[in-house]
Amino acid sequence: MTRSFAQAAKNQKYYILMYDYVEGILEKRTPFRAGHLNLAKELHAKGTMFMIGAYANPPDGATFIFKGDSPAVCDEWLKRDPYLANKLVTDYRIREWCVVPLE
């Protein structure tokens, strides 16, 4: 029997990491983008990264959703993300996200 998202959400904590990007991120990210996306795929395969996405119009930030027991689930990302290491991120915040299952 497969569990629905609603059943899984009841027993899982989610954390949202929000980035603020530097001006001109679309041009500045080019040399680091492959590493950034590969890290996201790696953490998704491990089951800690749920989904990611950049903001559009203006592209001034992004949101990353992690699954784990504490905000520390974001630590590996923060230590290894090429965007953060190369100062493309001006600020970030982590918030616990209370998922409301609709099923």
C-alpha cells in the first residue's frame, strides 16, 4: 500500500530555505549553475531536498524545501552550495513549514 502525501506530511517536518540574490544573478550564476543543480539532485536523491525554485520577474531570490527532523537538514546544502560560496546570495532565512494536507 502506498502512502499519500497527506499521510506522509503528518509525520514529516519540512523546512524552507529562502535566498536573496545579488543584482544580475542570471549572468553571474552561469559558472556555478551546474554545481548548484547537481547538488540539488544529489540531496533530492538522498531524500532531504523536496523541491527548489527561483523567483521570476524579478529573479531576486529562490526557495528550497527540505525534509528532515530539524533545520540542520539544510546544513549540507549551505556548506556546499556554489552560489553561497561565491557570494551570489546576499541573505538567507530558514523557516519551519507547517504543511496542511488537503487529502
